[in-house]
Amino acid sequence: MAELAGLFLSPLLQTFFERVTSGEFVDFFRRQKLNQALLEKLEISLLSVNAVFEDAEEKQVANPNVKNWLDKLKDVVYDAEDILDEIDTEVMRCQLDTSKVRKAFSNSLFNPFVKKIEPKIKQVLDRLEYLVRQKKHMGLKEGVQGKPSERLPTTSLVEESDICGREDDTEKIIDSLFSVDVSGNKLFVIAIVGMGGLGKTTLAQLVYNDESVKKHFDLKAWACVSDDFDVFKITKAILKEVGSSANGDDTTLNWHQNRLKESLTGKKLLLVLDDVWNDNSINWEALSKPFKFGAQGSRILVTTREERVASVMKAEIYNLKSLPEKECWSLFVRHAFRGSIHPELEAIGRQIVEKCKGLPLAVKTIGALLSFNVDADNWNEKLKSELWDMSTEIIPALRLSYKYLPSHLKRCFAYCSIFPKDYFFEEEELVLLWMAEGFLQMSNYKTMEQVGHDYFFDLVSRSLLFQQSSHKYLGNYSRPSTFGMHDLVNDLARFVSGQFIFRLEGGNLLQVTNKTRHISIVETIPKKLEALYEAKGLRTFLPIYGGIFPHVSLPMLRFLRVLSFARNRNLTELPGSIGKIRHLQYLNLSFTPIRKLPDSICKLCNLQTLRLWRCQNLTALPRDMHKLVSLRHLNLDGTAITEMSLHLGRLKCLQTLDIFVVSEKHCGSSIGELGNLEDIGGFSLLGSSKMSNLLPMHWMQG
């Protein structure tokens, strides 16, 4: 196998390579006497397309041929992942049955599974090699590895007449600049944090050019940092700003920093560092050394999209909020009507402004677009079209956030488009879905849930997710805070996810293809779901708000990883065919009138999460629950079960068991078996005659 250490891998291929190069996978090929040359060819082909993946992602926006090529690549990798999952599942099933192990490995050449899987690998390889040949004609460049696209550097100049509604923000920032730092720290940093297009740079410009600020500081300097945090270049730029200059480009960093130190010593400095992405404390420490020689009261004002950047600088954080509706309308009028309102267009214009969700950049861009044709039909067309969401001014700003994401976060972010706009979810909910889809990287030091927690709050710190509330109440206890996505960020996630995620909402038809892998149902439940089966590789079936569903043929959806019937008011039983969905990892039946779980559910050896919250008619669990060897989270709060299944102590992966029922008849598992569960985080102990005083356990505990 090729050496992958240090190799940049696209988000599509990173997890795949981790699996295909693992010792277990290679060992399976060897024992089963599968053609190892296929594996080597598969790796070479994947590396070849990986080299141009990032360039293809950039060019797909303007080039439909590149987009078509990239979609085919994603589709074949999805199919390859399905093959890996089939192999993993077969290995696990053999391990659970020792007789199968002996039979499988003693007659590997005649193993029906081997005969079935090898042609699938060959088919995937043929498709992949075809795409490798095609890439030569796409004009794609190798080695483009996800740096943000270049943008014009910002300056301190600002057109104040073009700004609305930031007076309060400006005043608060200036008050912070003038405040006394009781700690005596000469390096006092204030960070304006917010998503792209919110007006962070504009606010910094307003502060920088304020008359009281000019009088307060001896020296001022502005540096646009952007993606390239080059200590030498930034130091040189600041040195020029404060009135000094270098003798040449080859002058050393030491020379520049000493000159800067001389210029700043004893002077009260205001330094603005605009558009900072650096979260490396060593880089910041190297840049900031000369600043510490400034006089007491010196300040550094930073604009960034990430709280992590601010934390590296030990900054006081100022979270910039969306522009209020009144100010958004004033800004829109200025750009769309050029100061003179057309009465017949006002109602349409206000609806368009509402869609901008308080983003000044979106308001200005759309206003300018509409000003070229002040006609009601034209404005209505723009109002009903998604074209304005894809404006070349706002989308690059948001895409920059996506492009700069670490590779492991990109698929997680794109998956968030499965949720509708204005939907708020809990961290736990999303992390468990990511885990079921295989988006989380394995760690030697953290559980998968902890890895997911890190991913989640990385997206929060980048302003791609935002917190709605500190807590909410469910029954008698408080649940964790809820989170959501700004509508424009949701649009970005939907754009990058492409045709692989379909959201059924707003009365649109269930239109899926064989490329569709994830489906959510938001509003209208279709009377028939036959079109669903066109998505032969479907991985997610996720109704958001529940309702009454028509019959779903589960055997037609055999590649599902996530299946939810939560709040399905007519679900009283699951068909026995549920056991045929061998890859299923997340099953949610919460708030349904289900009375019994089929025994075949115990065949789901990959199942990680089983949610049965408030299934009030459910009185018993299947006898062989101990066969769910991958189960990590079992939620039973609000059920009517009277005893636990036998041998639950064998579920070595179990982390969440929110209640444990001690049977009065001494049937089922005993409390002593819980001693075998090393990773369990806590539980509620109940007598079967006293189903009360629930103490729900959160999966992040323990």
C-alpha cells in the first residue's frame, strides 16, 4: 500500500483511506484470498483523483462538466464505502458465530460472500479508472489544497454614508478600547467575531476612523491578514504603517521586528488586524513580540470568523450580531432605489430584505442587483428565485468559510443541510447522526462521541453553527442547549452537498435519483413513497417533525445507516425485515405507539444508537438484545418495559442506558451485569412497579 502519512486527503476520501489501509481490511483480503491487485489499483486510482479534488470543487460552480465529473466521483466513492461496510459486517457476523469463522476461512475460495464481493470491487474500479482518464480533459490542476480564494486586501478607508445601524456596536468597541486594563497587560486584544458578510471589517473601519480614537492613540496601523499568516509580511506591513520602511525585501525578520520595537516603544498604539484565520499560538507569539513594547493603553483590534482565533490571542470577544430589520431596510433602499422609494415595489422589497436575515453584505448585493431593473415582475421573479441566494458577492464570502474548513469537517458541515431552515437541534442529535454516517475519525485517546463533540464546537466557533438557548425543558428536566444554522449558511451547506442530499419540503415532489444518499422529510408527507426506492444506495431516511407515514418497504433500503420513524403516530410495529438492513447504525422510534420490537432487530450487529423515548406502549425488549454488539446508546426513558433483556453485560460498547428496570420476578439481566460495562456513564435504577423519579443520563457524562 502507498505511504499516506502527511498526504492531504479530500473530505470524501479521508475516512475511506483510513479503512482501506487498515490492518484488519488488508488481513481480510489475505485470508479470503481476494485479488490484492484490485486493492492496489483501487488505491492508485483514488490517489489520482484525490490530487485534483479541491480544484474540481472550485471549478464546478462555473463548469457543469466538472460538476458532473465530481458528482460521478462522489457516487463511486459512496458505492466503494458500501462495499467496505459489507466486508466489515461480514467479518463481524463471522466473529459472532465461531462455526461460521471456521467454515468461511477454511473454504474461502468457495465462500459465497467472496464470489459476490469481488465483482463489485471490479465494477467500482472500472468506474473509477474511467473517471481518472476523464480528468485529463477537465483542465484540473493537482495540488490545490483548500486555501481560501484570493480577495482584495482591505484598507482602513470607509464610506460612512453607506453604513446603517452600527452606531451602538461602534460605541461599545470604542469604550473597550478606552477602558482601563486592571491586569496591567500591555497586549490587550479585542476580537470582533462573526460569520462572513456580517460587517466585521466595516465596524473595524468605523472604529479606526473615529475622531476620538484618532486623538486617543499616538500611532495607528491597519493590516489585512487574510488566509496567509506570514509573520514576516505582516510585520513589514505594520512597520510601513507606523512611518518606517525597510531597505529591501531580503531584510530579516529580526531587523524588521527591532525597527518596529523602536517605533512603538513608549507610544500608545492601535493596531487593526483584519480577517485573521490563524489559530496557531506559536505564530501569534512570534508576531506579537514587538507590540509588547508599546505604552500602557495600546490596543489590538482583530476581526475573525472563529472564536478559536480569538482565544489564541487571549482576546476579549465581541460577537457581532445581525443588522436589525429597520437598518437593513434603510440600507436596501439606499442601494435598490437609489434613495427614492417606488411604492409599488416596497412590499416586494421588504420580503427580499427579510430573506437576507440581517446580513449587510447580502442586503447591499441584492439591492444593487435589483436597482438595474426597477420593475415589479422582475423583483417578483428574483424574490421567488434561488438566484439571489447564489449571489457572487455573498456566496464567495460564505464559501470561504467552507473551503477553509479542515478536511474532516467538510462532510459533517454538508450533512447539516438535511435539516430545514429555522430548525434547531441538539449537539447530541447531530453527533450521533455523524457517527452513524461514518464521518468521525477514530482516535486512540477519545471516544467517537468526544471526537464528534470537538467537531461540533469547531463548527460553532467558526460561526457555521450558532447557539439558540442555554437550555430547554423536556418533562421534568432540562435538556442541553439547542443550535441552528443561519439561512445563508444552510444554503451553503445545501450547495456543497449537491444532489446527494434531498430535503422534501414546501410541497415539492419526492424527486430522487440513484445518486441520492440522504433524505429528510420536513413538511408534507407524501401519500406514496415509491419514488424513494430510486435511491438504491440511500443511507439516511429522516422525517423531521413526524406525522403519519405510508408503508415503507425496508428491504428496498438495505444500505440505510440512519432510520427514523420518531413521532410516527401510526407506527405500532416494525416488520421483521428490519433485520435485513445490515448496515443500520441509528434507529429512532421515539414518541411512537409501537407495542413490540421484532426479534430480527437483534441481527443489526452494526447498530450504535437505539432510541425508544416515550414509547409508552412498549412493555418488553427482544430477548437477544445482547447480540447488538455495537450498541452504544440505548434510550428507554418513558417506556413501559418491566424487565431488562438477558446478558446486557455483554454490550461492551454501551455508554448510555438511561434507565435499568429491576424485575420483581428476578427475570432478565441483573444489576450486577452493569459492572461489566466499563464505559457506561450513569443510569436510573427502577423497580418495575415504580416507574417514576427518572434521572436521565446524558451521554457526555462519565
